[in-house]
Amino acid sequence: MNEHDSERISGLLESDGMVNVDSVASADVVVINTCCIRENADDKFYGTLSQLKNWKTEKDDRQILVAGCLAQKDRDSIRQRAPYVDVVIGTHNVHRAAELLEQTRYGRPVTEILEEAVLDDHTMFPSALPMRREVSYNAWVTIQIGCDNTCAYCIVPAVRGKEISRPSAEILTEVESLVRSGVTQISLIGQNVNSYGRDLAMSARAAGDNTVKPKPQFAELLRSVGAIPGISRVRFVSPHPKDMREDTLLAMAETPNVVEHLHYPMQSGSDKVLALMHRGYTAERYLSRLAQARQMISDLAVTTDVIVGFPGETEEDFLQTVEVCAQACFDSAFSFIFSPRPGTTAAQMTDQFIDPAVAVERYERLKIVLDHSAVIKHRERIGRIEEVVVEGMSKKNPELTTGRTRQNKILHFSSPQSLRVGTYAKVEVTDAARFHLSGRLIEVGEAPKHKLRLAVSSAN
């Protein structure tokens, strides 16, 4: 979601006459789009902000804009710690980025600029704004904002607001427009995508339309997006296990353009910890739905999130998490040590905080199990022919091309010819590691449809 917001801010600034530059030294405006999910993001932000203080004083009229979740949560603190910041915008007024930068150039007080904007139907969704996509063949499409869940560790509802679904007709119109511009992969994003549409249905019933059932409409949306001509792949993040329904799995199985990848955040394998987290499901229910997903969707890759060291987690709780992870055998996992976020329920559970050394030790033990599962899943793919979409040259070895499979796996391969980003190709997998696959090119398929973006340089 934050990456998509960054694309929108870039689009707004380009629409206002600015151009993207390669270095901070040559910039007139620096935008820092922040995250506040974990404490290390806060530390990185304030470190970067401190470094920019000298940059700003070296030349007149330079500006700094801070956006995103941390800006929403800590705007007063940012103003106190870094008074040289020109504009602070929260998650609900991304659409005002260019406007507020211009106003600061003419001396409008920063305190006034920090005030929240009033949302309307045209500005509440980032996808309704101009955009500068960083990946030409893929487009993030926002289907909802906010979250109605009460996960004890999560600050998102406080900084993103209540859950609001975007009308499906508007989503489909945007996807059709993206296809015309050459996009072949759509990534649907929201804080809890598989509850999409529940609020729209409830609003319709409140307005007197009793023919509408107050249920999620995500499965229908998946089918509709997948049916649009020109789309090769449909991805989505992130669903919530408590809202995972059979109709969504069936839509994934029956819609060819929906990829065989499910990011399915587990967080813990202990029922006690899951209850403390307010997750709304048990480990048994999680594993049962996971087994159903793998049974219904052929060749499904599953990734997850796991938090280690949540307040009150005992050694027994941790071992239950390790056991569930081993049983689930995830393709990959994002594991984190619990980070208390001020304003959340978990941050107030100080008497149950886990010793940091214990949490680190548990994290390392869990990582061994998760890495082992990833290697198993990757080795199973050796000898298979994978369809990849080219992402560019390998960052570590420029002699190799990097592609991404339908299962969202990185695959490095050699190619006798230079392949444009967005090209589809068939690659045989010849080797596997924890985080990537290796292979050899078999066939070059569909060429990219997007226009090439020419580099633009600016002279001061």
C-alpha cells in the first residue's frame, strides 16, 4: 500500500511539472514515504531525516515532504524534531502533495498545512490519482482502504482508518484503462482484501435494498478482473485467515489468470497467542483452510507472516508455532520479532513482554525451520518449465536475467538475447536455493505491450 502511495505522489509531482531525478544531490524536493509497522522503520526514517537537514540548507528553495503511516501517527513529533520539514501529510491526504508543496513556497504556515484534508469519493483511493509506476508491466490497484480488525499488535487501523471498499465498477474501469496502457499484471491491494465489499453491501441494505446480502464480494471481484482481456496475471495482498472463504479459493482455482500464489498470514501457531493477538481463528482452523486451498488450487505456493516473542508467549507457545510452520511447509515466510507500537493493545502488555535475548533466540530457531521448508518447496520445482515475467537483470550477477514465476518465485536464468522488462518467457528450473530458483531459457513468449520510458535529466 505504501509503495502504491509513493507511485501516486510521484505522479502528482510529475503532473505539477517536476521530473524524477537519480540522486538526492540534484533534487529540489525529497519525499519520504513512511511506514510504522515496526520500530526499525521509525529509526531509519529519523536517521534519514537528520541527514537531509544539511542537504536542505545547501541550496535555497529545497523542500522536504513526509508522507505515510508514520506521518499520520507522529506528525506533531516530526514537526518538533525536524522543524525544517516543509510538509507533513498523512495517509488520507496524499492527493494534496503537490498543492501543499506549492503553498509552502509562498509562505503559508506549516501548522495550517499539517491539518487533515476532508476526503471525497475522488480522492480517498490512491488509484484515483495520477501515477508514476515504477514497474511498467505491473500495476497496483487499490480495492479498499482502512481496516476494521482489532489485531492487538497492529497500528494500521489507527493510521489508515476504517475499512472502505471501492466500488467494483470503478476498479474494473481502472483495470481496463491499465490494459490499454500495456499493463499485463494486476495486483489488487487492501488491508484485508477478502472482506472486500462487505461494507458496500451493508450500506446498500441500510439504504433499503434488501436484495443485497451483507457478505464479502472479493471472489466476484477476482473473477471479474481475471476476465478482462489483456490481463495475464492477477495477484492480491493481503487476505485475513478469519475471512478466508471457499468461494475465494474456488475463484482462484477457476480463473486462469489468477496466479497460484496465496499470501496467508499465520502470525502464530499457538491458540493462546492467537487469542491474545485478537486474530479470530485457531491453528487448527488455519491449517484446515490451508489444506483446502492446496487441494482446490493446483500447484499453489503459500507464503506467510509469523511474529515471534509476542507478549505472553511461553516456550510451549513458541514450540507450537514451530510445529505448525513445519506442518504447513511454507514456500517462504516473513518472520519478525515483536515490536511494540504505541497506541496498540499489545504495547500496553508491558508486564508480559519477552526478554529480547529470548525473542532473538526463538527467531533464529524458527528461521531454521522456515528456511528448510523453503528449500524443500524450491527443490520440488527442479526440472519444471516455469512461465516467468522478466523483471530485469540480476542485481548480483548482470550476466543473468531475473524473472518471476506465477508462484511469485524469483528465477535467475541466462539468455542469449536481451529481454525487455515485462517479457514473458518459458524457463526450465535447473537448481534451487532458499530465496530463488535458477534455470535455462526455453522459449521467449509474449512481448511487453507498454511503451518504453525515456530517461530524463535536468540541468540546474
